[in-house]
Amino acid sequence: MNPHDPCRRSLLAAGAGALLVPVGASAAAAHPTTAHHTGAHPTTGRVDNTAETAAEPDAFDSLRARAAALSTGGAIDPADPVFHAALSALDTAAQAQWSALDRTTGRTALWPDLAPVEAAGNMGQSYGRLLTLATAWSTPGSAFHGDEALAGAVVDALAFLNDRAYHPGRPEAGNWWFWEIGAPRNLMDVCVLLYDRIPAERLAAYCAAVDRFCPDPDRRTNSPSLSETGANRADKAAIVALRGIVGRSAAKLALARDGLSDTRDAGRNSLFKHVTSGDGFYADGSFVQHSYVAYTGTYGNVLLGRVAYLSALLAGSDWAVTDPGISVIHEAVERSFAAVTFDGLMMDAVRGRAVSRQREQDVNTGAGTTTNVLLLATGAPEEYAHRWRSVAKGWIRRNTQMPYLSLANIPALQRARAVLDDPDVPTAPVPVGHTVFADMDRVVHRRPGWALALSLSSKRIAAYEAGNGENLHGWYSGDGMTYLYDDDRTQFSDGFWPTVDPYRLPGTTVDTRHRDDAGTGAGTGTHRPPNAVAGGAVLRDRYGAAAMELVANGSTLRARKAWFCLDDGVVSLGAGITASDGRTVETVVENRNLHANGTGRLLVDGRHRRGTLGTPSQVPGARWAHLEGVGGYVFPDGADLHTLREERTGAWRDINTGADTGGSVDPLTRRYETLWLDHGVSPTAAQYAYVLLPGLGAAHTAAWALARPVRILANSPDVQAVQVRRLGLTAVHFWAAAEAGGVASDGPGTLLIQRRGDVIAVAVADPGRTVTTLSLELPWTVRGVVRADDTITLAPGRRPLLTVQVGGSRGHTHTAELF
């Protein structure tokens, strides 16, 4: 079992603020009362707090006022229409918690559904609900703003939780995350907002509890030999900073700031450096957490938000974040996040087990990214900040189906409106291009109007993560699943994960065996297959080739899969599909969410496939298909195509039973159109070939199938290759020494080569990371080199030889231009 945390955070709330109160200013600037607590609070642990009163006394009050403004937006105008929806949402949430809060003297829990309160999950969620109430009390325009009864009830509830559930005398039990991150973060936020209402001795007790369970950002309290990394370190740094503000501790504030850079361990786990293994941001834009999981959209997003929050919170103070390494985070905005954000949606391929969370879907996570980017921009160099605002403006403007302004909280709305109303901030255009995230086995291909993400896996990167009751049906999401993003912004957020057939995810080749729920026990775990090959190469940031060797979990199924990403579509090839378990093997071409009552027409070879709902059908020798509103599918060699339009019913609870992320039991019904290829029972050396043409109309799909502008050169267990003659482009994945399209390779690797006029552009990678040198013999006369990476050498001539030193490059692309 993986000992790491469940990453249960509200991404929209992370780093929420817009108004920054100058350090040294009166706390009254962001709080209705100004009484101060004085004196140092006792602490436990290794930190010496003898310097707690050494700093200017007003600095703590000013930082506390700033922290309050970061939570509420400060002195907003409640009559401003832009805040109406956010205020209404806050009031609705607060009313629900207020109505159900047990305020009797003999209570044993604060809310009936969170009993016993001593259980880690119930304790952690109780603090979260109190924060909702405290935020409503502190927010101008809320129906609960300044409500004395509510403030008193929250103060009493904090004391109840401290006495019963969260104090230094209790040992950690259950999930560590609630003790060391979830509870202390919410507790300190509530203390910031209700500081003047909480007795000094109680504040001291709450600080002591935090000092017990989250004394510093550097170590796991329940496992002191384990150093914190990535998002967990960033979370803890924010908690320690707030504890320093509430407890008036300069030492704690310094500890929080230094934790970001990991000064305790000479920067070993600094958040401000690129990593080459394990958790953190990689130079190619990848982000990994839990050692093996592609997690840009979840843990990476949390890290981004916490760094943005602390940068804004501590700016101008004695504890400002000044490490120049923060440029790693600045660069990640475009290198890591923009590449996997589609018009404000965070791609599910980089969200791990969070795809199973009902309240944390792609649009919510994407909105959190927008919020975090705009907050980070408030303190970043203008060369970065101006570009980020432009990118965020594009995200906000293009997603009209699920508008950001209807999702964001009040502080985020302030920043967003400033950007939207600023004529000097241009709206960034839709990005196009091809990105290979070699360090996390992900590929993203972006064209005007659509994008495709490939979720691959290997012995380096997990096929899926599950645990703590989350992602119970994620078995095949990393086996080459293809995520198509287009004009339907709700494809993956409209009940997709609880209702889709988890055995038929688009792009996957699967053994149809029964699977038990994954991740039902405590802790989290991953499945890493033993294959080496997963990844590919990119040419001119426009074209890509990727491959993955499938070694199925719990099955003898093996397959070699490749994808070739072009201007108007993606060619998918499979070869060597073999199994011996006596079960049917399928390759899923499409499994599209048509929503509640979808009626999009399916054509196969020009004929409307009306069919009976829920009854599969087969079309022998199909050449092409078209799904209205989605695009075309071409089968260059013909295929026995299976189709099924069905209604599927499921509930979020079916895929997530987590203590604080568990979904609703309410049934959802969605209609799906599924296209698949049946390789039969225990196939031997089966293969497939199909082309996905997103957004293409039926007539153009038929014309494409007839013209066959892309030629399949090879589709065998040794080599898979395509050629686009009009582009002068050949793309190949060599599984072994082989030849295709006149190009010969002496070993495994991925090649794209384009000849335009006298210039030949070449891109080469070794996604399996199994060889040191790759030699490629080219079919054209080459006289010399225009430009080349220093890892490439050329022996020119009529049969030129290109030698690429791929060893140590971790699957990244090597490029050259020849003449």
C-alpha cells in the first residue's frame, strides 16, 4: 500500500484571495474587530519560539488581515452583480451546515452524519464545515455576515473538537492526512477569521494541536523518517505559516517559508527545482506525485495553489518568498498546466484517482487552475504575469458551457473580472501543437477545435492509482486510453465516470475478464505494469508518434500499440495482440457519452445505424463510420465493426466510497455510443488499424476513406509506420531492428522524418529507454547538417547514417535538420 495522502483539497479555495493588506497596516482593514492577542503561545516540537515577540507586533496582525482577505475577498461591494452567484452559493452551503449543526450541551458530534467525531475523517470534515460557517460570517453580503449567534456557535464547536478529537494527547489513527493536513489547515483558517472571538488560551491550545501533528513542512509526523515532497510539503508549509500568524511566531513563519525550499535538507526536496525522478515538476513539464503517478491536475494543482497563496500572503514581509528557484513554478504555468488544460477543463489523463470524485470534476479542477494562475500572477514578474493573464482570459472566455464565473469564489472573481475588463490583456488563442510528457507517460495532441490526450503506463508510471475507497473502476484508464476534447465541454463531467462501461474505455485493448473493485482498503496503491515502452517523439511541435507495449494486469494479453498524430486526425495501430486465457479480447475505438437522451446519428459506410437501444450489432468489412457531433472513424483495411447504443445507469458511490470524497448513491443514466473491434477468444497475432478524425463531417469522412491520404507502411510486432505523402512525412515506431518506408533502424525507437524541399527534419526518441545508441539509415541523399542536437551525428551520402545517442535522455526527443 502506498502511504501517501488522499489529496483531498478544494482547488477553488486554494489561494483564494484578491486583496492584499500591506504588512504593518491595521488588521481592521479586513476584519470587523481589532482586538489583539498578545504574548507567545506555547509550542511543541523542535522549533525554538523564543523569538516570537522579536518581530514588529503589527506584522502578525497585518498578515492575519491579509490571510482573512485571501479567504473572503476583503471589503467587497455585495451589491455588485458579479458576486451574486458566489454569495448565494456560500449562503446555501452555510445554511445547510448551520441548520444541521448540533448546538446542544450534551452533544457527542457536531453533525449527525459525522459521528463518531473522534474518527479521523469525521473530525477532518467537521473542521471543514466550520470553515464554511466562518467564511460566511466574515464575508460582506453573506446572510450570515456578522451573525453573533453563528460566531459563538463556531467558537464553541472549535473547543468541542479540541476537547474530544484534536489535541496533542491523541495518537493518529486512520488516515494520516486528516491529522497532518486536512484538520490543521481548516482549523488555522477558522482561527484567522474568528481570531478576535476566540479566547487566548484556546488559541494557544489550537496552536499546540497543530504543533503536535504538523510541526513543520519537512517530515511526516506519523513517520518521521519520511520527508514530505510535492503538494504535501506545500500544504504543510501553508499550515505552518498560518500557525505562525495565529500564534505570533516569527520562527514558524520562517520555517514555513524555508520549507518551500527545503533548507533543512539542503534543498533535497525543494519545490523550486526540477526533479529527474520521484515527486515534483520535471523539465519537460511532467508532474509526478506518489512516485509513479501522473498528477499535474491534482497534486500539481495543489502545489501551484499553495505556492501562489504563500507568495501572496508573505509578500513584503520579513518572511517573503525570495528563492529565485520559484522560477520553476513560474515556468510550470505554461509548460505543465497550459498544455493539459483545454478551454478551462483540466484533462482527466493527469488527475489520477480524482476522476472518481463527484465534487472535483475536470471543470472544477480546471477552474482551480485558473484561480491559482491568476493569484500567482499577482506577485510574479510581469514577463510571466502578462502571459498568464492572457492564457487565463482565453480559458474563461472559451468555456461558455460551464462558465468560470459561475464556479469561482469571491476572491477569485475579483481577479478574473479585473483581467476580463482589461483591454490591455489580450485573449490568448487556442493553442495547437504536440507535447510528449516523457517523464509521466502522457501525450497531448492539440489542433484547432479539438485535442487528444493519451494515457500510457510503464514500469516507471502507474496505469492507475486507487485507494481509500477512490477510483474503484480505474483498471484500464492508463492502458492507452484516448481522451477526446472538442465542442462538447461536458463529455467527461456529465456523469461519465460513474456510468461509462469501465471495461470499454476509448483506445484500450482489453481482456474481458471480470475485475473486482480496486482501492477498497485503507491507504492508496498503484498498479505499474512491467513494460518498458511508453511514450514517443515530437516533430516541429506539430506531429507526433507514440507507442506502448501492453502487458495486461492479471491476464496473458500482450499487444503493441502505436498512435500517429497528424493535422486532421490520429492513426491508431495495434499488432501482436495475443492471449491464451480463453476469453474474448477487444479494442475499443470509441465510447462516447451522448448524455441523458443523446440522438446523434451514427453512419457506417453511409448507412444510418438505427438499431435497438441496448442491442449490439456488427458491420462486416466496415470502411468508415461517422458519429454526429463527434467526427469520423476510418478503417483503412476494413474491419468487422461492432456498435452498441445503450443506456447505462450508475452512481458516483459505485466508484468512490471515500470518507470525505464518497459520491452520491443517486442513480444517473447516460446514453453511450460504443464502437469496438472483436479479436476473438485467445487471439494470436491479431491486429487493428483505425483513424480518428475529430470534427470531420460525414461526407468528408467518406472522402477521406476513399482518398486514403495516410498510407500504413507497416503494422507488425516489429514495426508500425505510416506515411503522409502530401506532407513528405514518415512516422515509425520500431519495436526491434527493422525497416519501414525506406528507413532502417538497428534497434527500438520512435522516428518522425519530414522531407520538404531540400530540408529533412528528423525527430528520434527511445521511449523504452533500453538502448544507448540508435542508428538510422535514411533513404535519401543527405549532404550535411543544418542544425542538430549534440546527441546526433551524421555520416552523409546516398544512404546516410544518422546516429543518435539516446542513452540517459529518459525518452525525450532528439532533433535535427539535414540537407
